[in-house]
Amino acid sequence: MKFLISAGHGGTDPGNTASGRREAEICRDLRNIVASKLRAKGHDVITDGGLRENLPLSTAIRMIATNRICIELHTNAGAETAKGVETISTAKHKGLAQAISQGIAKVLGTTTRRDAGWFDYAKLVQEQGRTLGFIRAGGIIVETFFQSNAAELAAYDAKKWLVAQAIVDALEAQ
């Protein structure tokens, strides 16, 4: 199978810094782990940068191809007690979005948000009036955990390799 794994918030955009850490760096690390696991299983994987590089979002969007499953990794931020996993996609990717979210939630011992872990992109646009270029171009955005929640961040830090494996397992099941 063919995949694009993006770390989100590339270039000079750090993403959220709710925990005093940069979302872009957390997601770059996860991207590298997911990509290495997929490559080890013989998949064709491209990323939005090298091991210590995270290219700008505009570059990641240009890398999206219709013959690849394209995933962009993020962390969520909110109240210190906010928790859960959600994956934003169009209806075309609903099943995959739910599988990714449910796999991550199981590893981290947290909940799934929205519709069993799926956040319908059409509903996001309708309710919030905002669009996401990565999804408009055919990709899927994974909000892996709440970085603003110290317990979720600690669980992620302790289990990031298992989180990566949960993502790989969901992708391979497609």
C-alpha cells in the first residue's frame, strides 16, 4: 500500500504548546515511528520531511496523491481536563478514521470523541465555517490526544510506540 504520513504544523508553525512542548515536534516523532513501521512491513511511504525536518503544511498538501492514504498527525489542546481521540475526514474515510481513533484510545486508555472517533469534515465546515486544506486535498487528520491534559500526555509519552502500532494496524486493515 502507499501512504503519506505528515507531522502537521511544519515549517515555523509549532502548533499548540499547551504543555510547554511543541505539537510539531511531538507529531514529527510519531510520524517517523509510523513511517518506519509501515516501511518495515514493505509499504511505500513518503513523509513531509526527514527525521528532524517537518516541511510546511503547503508542501504536505502538494504531496497528497489520490493513490495514497494520506494521514496528518496532530495533538489537540483545550481545557486541562479535556480528553479523547478524534480523526477528522470526509465520509469516504469514516471507517478508517474510526479505526484509527479507536486503536489509539485503547492504547492510551482514553475515550473517542464525536462519532466513535470520527469527526465529519462536512459538519466541521457547516458548524465552524472553517476548512482544512489537508482534508480538502483528500487527506485525514488524526488528533491523537489532548496535549493540554497532563495525564494524556504522560500516557502518550509512555506508549508512543504502541500508539504508532495502533495507527499502522488501522491503516493495514484498509
